[in-house]
Amino acid sequence: MNFLSVAAKAIARRIRRWLQPSLVRRLLFAQIAVAGLLWSATLAFFLYDSNRLPELVRYDRIFLSIMACAQNLAFDPARQQQTLKAFDMALQETSSDFKSDQDRAPVLQVWQQGRLIYNSTPSVPLMHTQMPGRVERVRAGERVWRARAMTSPLLDTRVLLAEPDVLRLNFTIEHRSYYLLPLAISLPFIVFPAWLSVMLALRPWRPWRQVTKETAERGPADLSPLTFEPPHKELQPLVNGINGLLRSVRDRASRERGLIADAANELRTPLDAMRMNVEALKAQTADPGQRELMANLLRSNDRAARLVGQLQQLMRSDEMPRDASPATLAFDELVQYRIRLVEALARARGIALEFTHDEATPVAVHGERESLISMAGNLVENAIKYSPDGGMVKVRVWREASEAVLQVTDEGPGIPPALRERVFDRFFRNPDQTQSGSGLGLAIVRSVLEKHGGRIALSDGEGGRGLCATVWLPSSG
């Protein structure tokens, strides 16, 4: 049963592949269609010419031979009839298209001295043409014929040959297969040259693949122009268009980053001044109500200052070049250093910070120090922020094959699975979240990881409680 299902899937996959639009297949079919049209046009011309001047009535020697027989045997009617009959049978044999249907066979009628001496088909009425020597359409009974008559002054001999008019085309195709059989025989010889010509004409497929490969290997933040310059003039407009689009997007993103960075820098000074003034006022008053109001104002100032700091971190992570890896860093020491900076924040809420790493096996990464510290700091600070008072945040660093792994687990409310991808968007926050925040922490984390070729995954914490954030970075050494 498994074998049948695998075979069915393979067949379905092959069918889908064949049904998928293909430029090569389209060009191949176009060439075959053009060859078929040319063949049809050529055949149509020959059939038209054959119908306009049917084979039997176009040759003068046939008429002259029949006249000679009729004139030489005019004084022996029996032999004359016998000879004309034999000649008529030869004509019937020659015109093999009509052998199977005597009603549609060619007609031979001979007159001598104004008297009909031979009629090959008595059921066909006598026919008369207007001008001797020319092929004319003559209606005899219910049919139309292509007829031609020639006369001789000797014994006033007149010979008329007629063939069916329109039906000749049908009989030719049906009996001799002038169209289908040659086309069927020549089809293999048409397909291979057509395929070969298409493949030779599409030799620029290699540059196409280079452009595709270079585009696919880029990250979402790499907006530098394509390095490949195709020699073919058909591909140059495409590459130039892609580079133009990248340049316009890069310029716009640069303007936006500059605006945000300038705004963040401008905001930091008034926020620091506001904090200093509020702290001074708080120290000069003993009124509990005013001190509480000033404490709330300081907390709001802290949130605004944190938002400004995160905006600056985000701008620095976006502006870092894709290949910026200036140093080999001890990743476990870097994370431990960042944890020491937030220990006071954890102690203020009674949250235990547990850091685990293998001292015997140092974990090294190649990257930019400040951005990696920012990435680790955002994960640890988020875990502390969303954990309940008296909870625990576990941080682990280890090496797994050729990757350095950082795992941060908290005991907070977690993130629903449906939102675990969206939380990496800038300024997006869980609608059910009660904690204040800017929605930039995880966006900064992903931005840094993209620059370093890393990745992140969110899952449930221990026992299905809280959130577990796992980061993988390429290990160095």
C-alpha cells in the first residue's frame, strides 16, 4: 500500500511539473506549431492547384491519345469501343483515389461526327464546355465537375474528361494521407531540431541562474546592487531594473533610519534634562502625594528613555553590514557579561537568574560585539520583565555541532503559538499583554541574527509555562 501511495505521489508530482508553465516548452510548441502551419499552407497550395487543374484533365497527351484511338479505329466500331474501354480502365487505375466509388470516378465522353461514341459512366449526363482546351466547372445532374474538352478536325472528334470538383480534396486527404501521414512521420524530426534550436537560443539560461542565485542568497536587509553583469542585451534591462529597485528601496530605508536615529538622539537630551529636574524637585519636597506623582513621572521617563535606546539599537543593527564580523568572541562570556548588567533589575523584583554553560568547552562566535550583546540583553530583559515577582529566569549557552546555542526560559504568561511569528514585527505587541513595552525588543533580536546568519525559535517554557527563546548562531572554531 505504501508503494502504491508513493508511486501515486510521484506520478502526481510529475504531472504537476508538466502542467507548470515552461518557457522552453512554450517555445518548442511554438516552433512545432509554426512548422505545422507551414506544412498546412504548403499542402493547401498543392491541393488548391491540384483541384484547380485536376491531374487527368491537365495533360494534353491523354486527350491526343484518346483522339488517335478513336480516329484510327473509326471504321471498326467494335475494336474502337474495346480500345476506348481499355483506355478508360487505365484512366480509372491511374486515378486510384476514386477506385472504391464508381459514382465519383472520372468521366470520359467521346464524340465523333457529332455522335456520342463512348460514355464511361452512363449515369452521368452528357457535359459540354464553352471553350475547348480550358478547364471549366460544369454542372451535370446534381454534381459539379471539373471538365475539359479538346477537339480535332479529323472526323470531327471531340474528347471530354471530367473529375469531381470539391470532393477531390476530401478524397486526397482520406485515401492518400497527404496531410496526416507525412506530418506524423516527420513529427519526430521536427521536435528534435526545434528543441535543439530552443536550447541553443536560450543559452543565456546560465546568466539567468546566476541572477536568480545571487538574488536568492541575499538577506532581506541586503540592498546592495547585483554584482553580476549579464553580457546579453535581453538580460541587461532586467538586472538594471532590479538594481534600480534595490537602490530606491535602499535610499528610502536609509532616509527612514536617519530620521529615526536623529529623532532618537534629539529625544535623549530633553529626556535626560526632564529626569534631572524631576529628581531635583522630588528631593526638595516632602509632600507624599507630590513625591508619588514625581515617581510616576520618573517611571514614564524611564520607559521613554528605554524606547529611545531600543530605537538606537535597532538603527545600529540595521546599519551593520551583512558581512560585518570583526572579531571572534567568547559567546558564553558575552552572555554572562550582559546578565551581570541586569542582575540589579532581577533582584529588585526577587527574580532568580540562573546561568548555565560548560566551562570546559568554550563557545565562540564570529560577529560584532555590541550587536550580539544587544541581542542577548533584549532576550534576558524581556524574560525578567514578563516573569512574575519571585520567579526564575534560566539562561543556558552550549555548543551544538557547528552552532552556538543560547536559550532563555522564563515563567511569564508566554506567547500564544499563533502570535509567535508576528512578535518579531516592529512595534507589534500581544493584545493580551498587560506589561508596558515598545514592541521593539524581539525585532532587534531578529535583525541582529539576520546579519550574523543566525535564527531564533519560540516555544513553551518548562512544564508548558512561560516562554522559551532559543537562538542558534554559527560557531567559530
